[in-house]
Amino acid sequence: MPFDLIQEMGHEQVVFCSNPSIGLRAIIAIHNTSLGPALGGTRMYPYPTEEEALKDVLRLSKGMTYKSAASGLNFGGGKAVILADPKKDKSESLFRAFGAYVNRLNGQFITGEDVGMDVHDMEYIFMETDYVVGLSKSHGGSGDPSPMTAYGVLQGIFACLDQRGHGKNLKDITVALQGLGHVGYWLSRYLKEHGAKVIACDVDTSLCEKAVSELGVEIVDPQKIYDVECDIFSPCAMGGILNEHTLPRLKAKIIAGSANNQLSSDDLGKQILERNILYAPDYVINSGGLINVALEIEGYSEYRAKLLTKNIYHHLKRIFEISKKQKLCPQLSANQLAEERIRNLGNIRRSHRLNPDRIRRENPKD
Ligand code: NAD
């Protein structure tokens, strides 16, 4: 039953959006607004069943609560899913009908781009509501968040090295990097600039060629990335890649990358700890992109986005200290910290709603 599931996951509000004449079926899930309005992307996916769509949106929105809280942002967690196929169901009316639903929530939910959506789709949503972030620079938004995500991962790598007594020094460090897409490319670039050796892979050979010619990255077969002799393993491709088969193959003593949901199961965190590998919790180390888009709400400045993203270093150091003291895997320590922040600040601030006048976008650029 939906209510059992919703109550079990602790959501505040779930909105089912339906417009049969346009073919809109969407779900907006607001998990927790103790820290501020719920912030989270909109995903478009052809879910085989409505139940799977509901489960996904509940899981993703809860994850956003933790991510915002752990990154020191004053936002809650939310997410939306549009039950449709991005390859054939996209239309102006579909996105504008969805945008009207977002608008009706009066700023309790602010959304951005997620899987299956692109900047053009977001612009249709923006025609119906101001409660949108991650717009293109031509619309006064912050543009592609990937360079900031990569910058945050770099800060996380510094925190890991420092924790292991190496200081913030990437000289003599080898990083095995999986995925040379938006984040992986920028991360390779930052790592090389700081003197690290980068051995990378991607299933897309054109991205490998670009990284070799522009950055001087070494390439390995994607199947062999787990066996590379290295100090840091940096997953920047897909989720679930840390599992029973891949973990024993890793040579690195640090795992720090941008991919979402890296651990295939909760139990894996414990195994990583037992192997004396330092794991940077994914949702903390990859929060630079979220910090970047969140800043659009108060008026985007790249300088300020970088300053806040630099704090990922300090957030991780705190998480590692707790993890060491309590002999807990860092993922659980990060959850603890996020829950503590929500509890403490939730006692002070109540009933958040974003006033559209507070959204100050930069003047649109040419
Ligand atoms: P992307 O799609 O641009 O890049 C992913 C790359 O991984 C692609 O080039 C793809 O070819 C490659 N890949 C897929 N399977 C692979 C495999 N088996 N071996 C090697 N390479 C493989 O995505 P992105 O925006 O760079 O994001 C990377 C990861 O970081 C994703 O998990 C994403 O959810 C997460 N993330 C991204 C951001 C962001 O700002 N872009 C923010 C937070 C988290």
C-alpha cells in the first residue's frame, strides 16, 4: 500500500500529478523540509510499473534529504519522477503541465535536471514555475554542474590523503579513474594539474582519446580498472560498482569518486572498513554539483560556489573522525551527522517555503 511505504520512509508529502489529455503521470515526493524547501531533480523514466516509480521517487528524495543536510545546505530533500519514455514522450505540453504542478507547491519543492531530462525540458518547466534550478547560463542559471562536482571530489581526495597522513599532496599519487564523462574529464584535469598520475578508462573510446591528447591520461581497458596498481580508486561512471567481485581486486587504500550509489549493499561499507580502505561517502564527496545549483536561489556566484564546495574537505574530515572513533563505516557516520543536523536545526526552523522574490538570477548572458 502506498501509505505504508510513505510512512515507513518518513515522507512529509507525496503528490501524484495526472493530466490524461496530455499524458502526464508524475510523482513529486517531499521527504523532509526541516532544513529548508525540498530540493531535488526531476527524472523521466519509463518505469515498468507505478509501484516501481513510487519506490524510486521515495528512495531518491530521502537520499536528497541526507545529501543537503550533510553538505551544510539549508534545503530539504525532494525528487520527482515523470513516468514516460524520454526517447518518445517528450513534449512542450507535458513539461509545462508538470511545471504547473511544481508551481502549485508554492516553493515547498524546487527542482532541476536529472536522468532522462535536458536543459531544453527544464526551460519548458521554467515557463510555468520559478522553482527551478540548474538552468543554462543563457537563462541566468549556473550551467553545467559537472566541473563543480569534480572540484568537490578533488577536495574530498585531499581530505582522504590528509586522513591517511599524506597531507594535501598529489605528487607521487596514482589515481585509477573509472569514467571519463562530464565529471571524470574535469576531475582528471584537476588531478593532472596537481601532479597526480591518472590511469583511466571509459567504454566510450572517443572520450579516452580526448583525455589522452588533452590531458596526458593513461588508458586501460574498462575490465581492468579494478586491478590497476594505484593509491586511489575513483569511480566516476555508474552506481553499484563496489561489490563482492570488485572489492577484493582493488589495490587502492582510498576510494573517492563522484558516482552515485557506489556501494552495491549496506554490508559492503563494513567490508571496506575491514580491508582498511578509506571510503569517501558518495553523497558527500559528490555534492559540489548540488551546492552549485542551490546557489542559484540566492544569486549565483562561481566564487561562492567554489568556497562552499571547498568545505567538502572539512565535512569529510569530520565524518572520518567519527568513523574512526566509533569504528563505523564512513557512510553510516555521514548518515549520523546528517540526521543530527536535521534534528537540531529542525527544532529551530519550521514550515519552509521559498518566496519567489528570493530567487535572484544573474542577468542572462549572451
Ligand atoms: P556521464 O554520463 O557524463 O559520464 C559517465 C561516463 O561513464 C560515460 O562517459 C560512460 O561512457 C562511462 N561509463 C559507463 N559505464 C562504464 C564502465 N563500465 N566503465 C567505464 N566507463 C563507463 O556522467 P557524469 O555527469 O560524469 O556523472 C558521473 C557519475 O557521477 C554518475 O554516477 C552521476 O550520477 C554522478 N554525479 C554526477 C554529478 C554531475 O554534476 N554531473 C553530480 C553528482 C553525481
